[in-house]
Amino acid sequence: MKIRILAIGADRSRLFEPAVEEYLERIRRVVPVTVEELAPARKGGADPGRARELEGKALLDKLRPGEMVVVLDERGKELDSRQFAERVLGEAMNRGRDLAFLIGGAEGHASEVRERADLVLSLSRLTLAHRLARLVLAEQIYRGLSILRGEPYHK
């Protein structure tokens, strides 16, 4: 299994980047993981619906055949850490599938992106800054892998 995090936008603040990189390094000890940043479509006051559509197309174009697609959306299904480990990471491992986690832009995901998803997942009912969502996701992937491996990180 390989994991890709496809995200609209970059962490220009550098506030969360060191923590995300720490978790990515921990994950890489178990499985390959990459983060691919795609440029936001909304520039100069472009129509929000059009921006969502363009970003959705960019995300969908990056998907690879056979990948299990998990779209992060505040309206998605909430799982606890054990459920995430078993239903997302464990299922992908057991089926020999790669995973792609999609983090949308400021306008959210286009309906086509949610329809393509194998799972629409909410990290929280709270609205998270996209940079913070990336950190929470990286930590939960590491935690989930620790759960599956029976390691003491998850208590």
C-alpha cells in the first residue's frame, strides 16, 4: 500500500509544516507516503463555484486506477481512530490498494469529487483550516498504522 495526500494549496505560513513532516517521516517507516500540492483555482475574485469545479477536475485528474479514494469533507462520515485504522487503512492493506486522501480548497469539493470517493470522511464537525486538516490527517494515519501494528502510540 502507498498513501498519497492530494491537497489544494500549500502551507505558506510554515506553521504546521514541521509537524506534518514529522508524522510523514514516521509513516514512511511503515508505508510510502507523499503529499502533492495543487494550485488553488480561485485568483482575483473568480467565481467560487467555478473554482470548486476547476480544483475538483485537477484532483480527479491526479487519481490513479485502483486507488481507494478518501475525500475529506466536514459533511462526511465520522470515524474514531480505531474505525479509521480498520475501515480505511486496514481495508486498503487487505485489498492491496493504494490510498489517496483528497483535501479540497477554500470552496470545498465539487460534487463529482464526492461522488468518486470510496469514502467521504469528516475529521471533525468543526471547520478546520486546510493546513490544520493536513496535520490532523497525517497524525491519524500514523496513529492508525500504530493501531494496526499493535504499537503503544495509541492509548
